[in-house]
Amino acid sequence: MLKRSILIILTLIPLIFYADEHSVLFLGNSHTGYNNLPQLVHELAFSAGDTLIFDSNTPGGCTLGHPPNCHLTNPTSLEKIHYRRWDFVVLQEHSLFPVIEYYKNEYFFPGVISLDSIIKLHNFCTEIVLFIVWGKKYGGEYCINEHCSPDFVDFSHMQDSMTAATKNIAQQVQCTLAPAGESFKTSIQNGDPIDLFNSDNSHPSLAGSYLTACTFYATIFQKSPVGLSFTAGLSEEIALILQEYAHETVFTDPDEWLINANKPQSTFNFEVDELEVQFINNSTNAGDFLWDFGDDTFDTIKNPLHVYSDFGNYIITLTASNQCFESISSDTIFLGGVGINEPFKEQQISVFPNPATDKIQIEITNSNATKCEVCITDMAGRQVFAKQFFTTCNNNISIDSGNFGSGIYLLHYKGEENIIKKIVIK
């Protein structure tokens, strides 16, 4: 009986349903060519409503940088790199080079660095994705000419070495990792009787290629493969389990695989003094900024000081960008004579969970007021909840927010102080 022990992981990252299109060039060898991995990723994307435009070059035994059979000098590979402005180029090394010290240092690492330079010279914004290949089914020692790997005790021991080497060079060139070998490890450690290997204990079975395709879909599109209808001819039960393992591997800690490592992340906070607001830019991987202060004025400096002409609600938007990508964040401030971010107000009213789904809990504490009002409005000012309190304002309020609809709402508290807090409904 196949185990189904990790379904709870689905609660960590919501499924996303908007369509995306990406172009990807796969450069590898038979580990990529077996079962036509690029086509499997394409079919998974298609079943999700997404589009994968792809091409590939996967000669048997091909390496990244070891002549004569390497992508660094392969005319077809170089021609395909220059064929179009790819969103992603996937690089897959010979399955033993990462675990044999000589080949790792002399050819794997230099090959990645050289190909990265060639690809970025053609299109600076192309994202390199390093394929973390799986180890041999039973571990062991492997030699190429006089150079040998350690004698690995089992698959996991070999996979740890494979992953560590690939992460090492990925961190040097700051590129994304597709942790296919780690997805194999997740499946094997869970003890499921799904054979991911071909009879040679090295190349992937159809199930192994499908698991790898799910890992690539999650890495490139940053969406969960769980529930996608394309099964590549596997049973729905096996396909679902492999989808779940890919999801768990990629999304438990996306930072481990350097996903979005080069993309800007827009974020900011602010300090309020009457009508004067100091904005503090905490964005990363960005060099250009555009502030929209919500009053038809804009600025491009990193940490602007803005003076508003009147009290009221203002939606602030920060677009942070680099040469290739941009990220947008927004927040709402209320200018009513006292800034809403002051610490004593945080002690007076709290909202949880936030973001919320079907229930919101509001806790009012440390209030000396004998009369107060709590109401919630959407961003258009329409009231969706209101309640008044008499005698004491220290209360816990449970609100059914299931019928609010997803979006940003404002919680208005009128008591000793007027406080506005943002609530996000998913």
C-alpha cells in the first residue's frame, strides 16, 4: 500500500490559478533525455493552464565543460543558447562529476561559470537553473579513469554529496537550483515502493522522470504540482504521491534552492509624525524605486520623507526593481493626528490571524474608555462589520469573515484613540 503521509504539507503554500508562460532551454545528457523530461514538464504546465516553450540538447554522456563532449563547445548547444532570449536555461552535469573531487573542481565548477557567462552575455536576464541530479540507487564507489568518488554507503549518502556540490557552485554564480535528486531522497526516505530507477540503477524510470518533471514545474513556475491532471501514464495514485513529494521538497524551504535569489523583494515600513511620514525601504535585490504616496505624488529616492497636505487614509505603493525584474508592495496609513504605528496602540488592539480566511479574532486590551466602536470597511469605504461597546471596551471579538471576499480591509477602532489596522483576507 502506498503511503500518503505528507498531505498536510499542502496547507503551507496555496495553489495559484493564474496562467504563466516561460521559455526554457534544457542542456544535459541522458538523465534529461530519458522519457523526454522537457516534454513531461511541458505537459504538466499545460494541464495547469500554463505554457512552457522549450528546446533541448541532451547528447548521451555530455558534460558541461569536459571536452570533447561538452555543452561549452557543442555547436548545437551554443546555437540554441543564441536562438532566443530564454527565460531559463537548465544545466545538467554528468551524474558523477559532482561527487568526484577532480572532475568537480576541474570541469563541473568551471563549466557552470563559463556557460553562465556565455548565457548572460547573450541575455543578461536569463535565469540559470542547475539540475541537482540524483545519486545511484545503492550508493557505492565510482571511478572515471584514475579518479574515484568516495565509497557511498547508500543512496542518501551519495545524494548528500551530490546536492552539497551543486549548491556550492550555485551559490557562487547565484543561480536557482532544481532539487530533483532531493525529491528522489524524499520519496526513498518515506519508504514508498515506487521504483524511481531504470534497471541500470542510475537512469530514471518513468516515475523518476515524472517526479523530476514535477520538481522542475514547481521550481520554474513556483506553483504546486499537486492535483495536476497530467500523469504521464502513471496511475493517479502514484502520480499524486510524486506530485506531493516534489511539492514538499521545493516549497518546505525555497530559500535553500535559491529560488528568487536574484529577484527584488519590495517591502517597507514608516514612521508618522502628524502629516509628516518617514518611509523606510527594506527592499532587497533592487536598485531602483518608485514610490506612490497615494495622494497623486511620487518619488524615486530610497527612503523618502513625505509631507501630506491633509489627514486621511492613503494607500502607499513601492515598486522595487533591478535590471530584469520588479516587485510591488503596498500598505495603508491613516493620518489622524497620531501615527497608527505607535507602540502603545499596538498594545490596545490586535487582530489574528492576519492574513485570515473565514475567522478573525480581535482583542482589545488596556482600554480605559467606557464607550467604543469597532467597524471593518473594504478599501472603497463600504462597511462589512460594526459593533459598539458600553461600560468597558476590553473585549475579545470573533468575526465570521468568510463572506467578506478576498482582499484588503481596514479595521477602524474608535475609543480613547482612533486606530486603523489593515486586515488581509485570503
